[in-house]
Amino acid sequence: MKLVAEAQRRRLLKAGLCMAWLGVATGEARAGSFDDFFAAAKRNNLSALLTPLLRGFDVNTQDEKGQHALHVALRADSLEVALFLANLAGVNVNATTPQGETPLMIAALRGHTEAAKVLIRNGADVNKAGWTPLHYAATHAGPAAKRLVELLLENHAYIDAESPNGTTPLMMAAQYGEPEVLSLLLAEGADPLLRNQQKLSALDFAIRGSRPTSAEILQAHNKATQPKGKW
């Protein structure tokens, strides 16, 4: 246990957290339980998170829901903790929850572009099987959505990735995402004519989701790309 704690201490110091280590060493932070660790991740309390790590706590421990601290921090928008964990040696950046969600998927869904960059740089899988980070980024409704989709495509995300039921990122964007993301995916070559296992196309998703702007974008694109004389 002492060797593990020493290894963790050296990693933290290497990450530029010398002052945090000094604070722990002088008794400024004493908590270190399982509950404290995950509470710190959720509350964006980096100093409280460091204490159990310095004592040898396994950073890849799962909580009672099967989540790692990195999942918890990203989901709670605890970005200081999330960025620290994403950069920490030994963290499993491809850990999955029982629902199959990776940290990169959660970062994409929550609109955390900087965290997504760090995760990708440290080996996060952009093209995991099943639901992918691009599906999640296409679903995000917020100002970060377009940049997240661009980031994933720049890192070779498969644009027509199919979920277990055949749903594509374009379909998710059509029903849930930003119209500019829908336009971006179409401009980058996403196929609007694909259908999932329920025989629904991206246009069907837009109509089902009462997204008239997205439906108009898809209709205009489909009309413009049809061979002349076929419409």
C-alpha cells in the first residue's frame, strides 16, 4: 500500500500539484473514504479528491452505480476534477458504465469540448462499437455542439455509425440536436437516406421530434441531391 501511495504521490506532483500535496501532508485535508472520493468528484472539489488518491485509492474504482469518478465528474459538470482525472496516469479513459457510456460520450453529451480534447489525446476511443461519442455530440443542444462534432470528425469518427438499432448520428441530430449540426453532418457526407431497424430516416426523426427547421434542412438537401428528373 505504501508503494502504491508513493506512486500516486509522484504522479500528482508531476501533474503540477505540488501545493496540493503540501496541503495534504500538513493535515489540511483528512477525508479519504469511498463516499468522500465520489462526492468530491461530483462537487468539483479537487483538493478533497486528492487525499484518497495520495493514500493509494484506486482512481478506477467504480461507485455503486458502476461509474468511475471521471464519469461522475463529467456528468456533474465538475470540469476541474474531470480535466485532472482525464490527464492522470493510469486512468481508464475508455471505462464504460453499465449502460455502455464512456467518458468521451458523456463529455460530448454535456458539451465539454476541452475535456473531449484531453480524452482523445489520451487515447479515448472515438469509434467504440454501438452508440458512439458522435451520436452523443449530435444530440447535444447547445453552443458547443458544432465544435464537438467537428472535433470528433477531425479525429476520424465514422459519420454514419450505427447504434445497436441502426440509428445514426444524423438521425439523433435531426430529432434532438442543433440545426447547424445537422447541416454540418450533411455537408460532411452523412447519408440522409439511411433507415434504422424501425425503418425511420433522419427526416422521420425530425418530424417525430417536431423539429420543423431540421425537417426543412433535410428536405432541401434531399431535393438538391436527387438526380434531375427524379423529383
